[in-house]
Amino acid sequence: METNNTATTDHQLEGSIDGLHRASKTWLSEIELWRIELAFYQKLLNKISVNLPSAEEKKRLDHFENLQTYFRGEVLDQFAHDLREHEKYLGNLAENKQPFNDQLYREEHKKYADQLNAFEADFKNYRKDLLSFAGQYV
């Protein structure tokens, strides 16, 4: 799934708070999809682990599994936490429980957009490399 490019992100930042809210909800959905995809890849790695002929291939498998742990246990968990807090802040704004700093919210939103775009690029490379590796053994 392709997330926001810079032009789209800049356009969203100029848009309404509702648009920013929808983007945050979309990001949370994408994080859940990445988690599901990672779970599938872990099953794939488990299946091919019994067929690896050499120590070199086992090292590559370890590399993919280490990235799995990093992506699931650190990166995606932190993104989800930060975005839920971001959404909670927006929810409070919607209920007028606190004053709103529009510029601060937009800067935070852009920071998350940039981080998620960078992660997506890394994840695409991971996916490509993993599937190429796994394709040799299934």
C-alpha cells in the first residue's frame, strides 16, 4: 500500500483537522496490516527454516527474523502508541476540552507522515528481500 508522498502530505497539512484525523486513522489501519503481513512472513520463515542447507542461509534467516522482531516489537508498537496519543489529543480538541495549537498539531502530523513514509520504504525493501530469499526454498 502506498502512503502519502510529500506533495500529498503537504496538501493534507494545509487541509482541515478532519482530514488530518482521517490520515491518522488510515495510518493506524496500515500499521495493523503491516503487523498481519509480518505474522505471515514469520510463518513463512518458520516453514523454510527446516530446508536451509547451509550456515550462510541460516544467517540470512536470522537477519530476517531479527528485523521481524525490530519491526513488530519496536517500530510498529511505537508508531501505534504515538499515533493513538496524537488521536487522543485530537479527540480532546474535538470536545473542546483544551486549547488548540494548530501549528503544533500540524508539525506533529508531518513528523508522523515522514516517519511512516520512511518505514514504508524500509518495509518494501524487507519484503522484496525476504520474498526473494524465501522463493528459493518453497
